[in-house]
Amino acid sequence: MTVTVTRLRKRYGSTVAVDDLSFKLEPGVVTGFLGPNGSGKSTTMRLMLELDHGEGRTLWDGKRIREYPHVSRVVGAHLDARFFNPNRTARAHLRMMAADAGVSDRRVDEVIGMVGLQSVAKKRPKGFSMGMAQRLGLAGALLAEPRVLLLDEPANGLDPQSIQWLRDLLRYYASTGKIVFVSSHLLSEMQVMAERLVVITRGSLLAEEDLTTFVGRSTRNDVLVRSADRDGLARALRAAGLSPVEEGADGLAITGCETEQIGDVAFRSGIGLRELTKRTASLEEAFLELTSGAQDYVTQSAPGSGASRAGAPGPGASGPEAGGAR
């Protein structure tokens, strides 16, 4: 199974929510779907499932989703944690979905156990917490053992243990040769869950690549070197074609090089070192840098707060939901 998204486009009045967006999903890996608030992630997923009208098309192994007699066996989608009849019990909700997919009641009980809802299976979900509602939505997505999982912010409302459980579940599901496509604002979690990324800004594709390549493009990947003779070391590094930047009382930060190169320059120059450290950007740092200017609001740092290395935003960078599509 492969999923090919071709030239999706969607307008809301004068606002272009998704703009000529194309990418491809491959089996066997978890693909993270990232973008600032208002970038069109939720709209993209709805267009992929043909739940919204728009331009472009999505092919699921060469077919439109409507061409499959049992859609839920092709794609298990979880886009809304509250998508259920509040007057129907959790088990009855899943049994209704099972009947449509041609799945047995035994499978219903399996997924209830899988997501840890045995104790509330006979209760109406209108009283469920957000985390429990998320688990019920995931149970529905997994019910027919689909070849693709399409999940929009599935970790919202989950506690840390549940997030770890979700991570392990999705990575295992992908390892069986399935496609897992998941959006999330939890970038620290996405860093340990996803192997590939699709990143969009203002409805357009910014990156479609493996996570390591995306993070590697950040200027926050550098080497920190500290020395009592910082000025002498800086001159030696410049003579070697590098561009050190002062950091702290005795440190220099250098991008575009490895620790071995810095160590060799210091050794040849007879300069002692106090520290030589390779610093690798986190997914969050790379994401904030590479999508800077693509959000619809500007974060102001608190007076005297300062910025982190390489100009990272100060506290409060998460901001409110901007207008338009997610």
C-alpha cells in the first residue's frame, strides 16, 4: 500500500488553506505531519479522505477512497476525539462500526482491551475525559486492522504513560508493513516516534524527508569549544576557514564542522581546550527555525528573558490558535 497525495488545494473564502500540496506516504514507517497552527494539517487530512470538497486527489494504492467497498479496512482515521453518539455506550459505538466494516464482535472486545477501556466499555462516552475519548477514537481507527492509520493530534489529553503507550503502539503498527500518518504539536514526542516528516506552512509543502535530514538542516547543529586562550583559538579557526562565534566567557560556537576538525586546529596551534562538544538540534529547535515567519502571530520575549542559542524564541512561543484551517 502506498498513498499518493497530488496537488490538494482548498479555499475558505479568500483564504487558501491548502495550496497545491503533494506528497507520498510509504509503508513501514511512522510519518509525522507537522506545521504551525493554521497551516492546514487538519484540512489536508479531510481532503485526503474526501470529507471536504477541494481540488487535487489522493490515491490509495492507485484508487480513490470511495472505490473501496469497506473504507475502514483501507484507512483507520481518527480526526475528532468526540466523534461518537453520546447516548450510545462505548462498546455499542464500536459494534456499530464493526458491523459496517464486516468485523466480528470478538475484534471489538480485542480493541477495547488494547486501548484499556474494559472498565468503561458499557458506559456512555459523553462523560469520558479527553484522554478516554482519544482512546475510544483510536479503538475505532484500529478496529478493522486497516492498512493505513490517519491520526490528527491523537495524544491530546493523554497522560505521559498513555503517550508512551501510543508511541509504542504506532511504531509497532508501522513495523508490520502498515502506513502510519500522524499529526502532533508534541515535537519532543514526535522526535522519538516518527522516522519521516511531512512539514507544511500556510498550506504549502516545506519538507518531505526523513527526520534526521530535516534536523540536520538546522543552524543549531554546531560545535562548542571552550579554551583559556579563546582569542588565539578564534584566530586559528578563522585561518582554517571557519567562522567561530563567541559564546559565554571562554567559548566559541562553530557551525558546519565536526569536533575532530576543531580538535586538529587546536592541537596544531598548541592551544589547550577545556571543552569540545558536538551539539545537535532537537526537532523542536529545527522546526521553529525552519518555519520561522510562517506563523500568523509574533511572540514577544518577556523583558530581560533573552533568547537561547542561535536566536531561538523566548518563553511563550506556543501561542494561541491562529485563524483559518489547522
